[in-house]
Amino acid sequence: MESSGMQEPDIAALSAMIAEPARAKMLIALMSGKALTATELALEGEITAQTASSHLAKLVAAKLLVVRKQGRHKYFQLSGADIARLLEALLNISAKTASPEVKTGPADPDLRLARICYDHLAGEISVALYDSLLSQGYIRESQDIAQSQLALTALGQEFFRALGLELGPLTGKKRPLCKSCLDWSERRFHLAGSLGQWILEDVLAKGWATRDPDSRVIRFNGSGLKRFKQCYLPGTARNVG
């Protein structure tokens, strides 16, 4: 039988690329959405700079990473949100299949409370946000929640406009406006998509929280957490944190 000429997806090669321990650590470090240098990633992978350079070249060739040059320095980033979603899914599966004695998610309580998942909030605070938006009727899950699709309701549009959201620029993007993302530590959903990204940017712009420079932690200050609860977590969800 003649070959069709179409290349078959090579899942095995992709899996092997991610599965190498040092590469896995570097990829997880890049889930913060920040661009990191080879030296910084070598520290994350607990390997030498020379070994890190070899691994990074393979990840770039596999299109899992992109490299950007600025002056004399090279910075590495995940090639897209789809790679971040893949890594988050693998973290969830890893936790799901771990021994019952193993606690899921990060051990650091700050990471468990609030962290960045590529470009949106994750952790306890974000799961509480998702539950609150759902209970207030601001978002609506599809009948097949496995598809991760959400709809922003008319009530939700009114709610976010009051918070300063301009909906038009977000709805014009190819990326979904809002979708569910299974949280690594909470094992429940948090909000992703363009709306999830906007919420994180809004929180940071208002000075309610800051990003830790050396981790994925999103650190809320006392007054910022109070304002976040008042604005985003109406009702019983306010007891988070």
C-alpha cells in the first residue's frame, strides 16, 4: 500500500521530550509565563549551564519553547498557552496517579493559595473565584464540562463591565473568552481564557497583589485581598485565605 505522505503525530517523541527530569523542571518553571535565561533554567533543573543549553536547544527544536534575543542575552519561554495547558494537565494526572499518602499540588502554602498558571490565576483563591462566578450566574458551564467550555452570561457581562472590563477586545480574539482549567492543588476548576488573564492583570494593576520574582507565587497584600474578596467573591466565598 502506498504511503499517503502524511506524517503521523509522534506522541512518543513528544512525551520523551517532556519526561526527562531536568527538562520537566525547566518547563514547569516557565509556566509562570516569564522569560528566563539559560542560567536561571539551569538552576531550576539542578544541572550545569552546559547541560541546560543542550536541553533547551532540543526543547526549542521540538517547538515546546521559543527563544528571544535581547542584547547579549537569550530568553526562553513556552511557545504558547497550549503547552502550559498540557503541562498543567500532566501535573494533575501525576497527582491523580500518585500514592494516596502524597499530598497533591505544591507543598508551599503561598503557592497553594495563589499562583500564576501561565497567564491567569490558579490556587485556592482562583478556585473560590470560579465557584463564586458560577453560583452568582455570571458564568455558565456547558453540558459537557470535559470540554472546558464556559459562557459569560448577560449578568456576568454586566458584572465585569462594572469592574472596568471592555468586553469587545476580548471577544475579538481567537482564544476562548473563558474556560475552565483543572487546578493542580485544589483538584477543582479555576478560570482561564482571556477573561482569566484580564482578572490577573486587573489585580496586579490595582496593586492588590504582586508577582514573586523567583517563583509562580501571586502574593496578595492585606488590603488587596480584602478588596479582591469584596469585588470578586460576593457571598459565602469570601472566607478564602
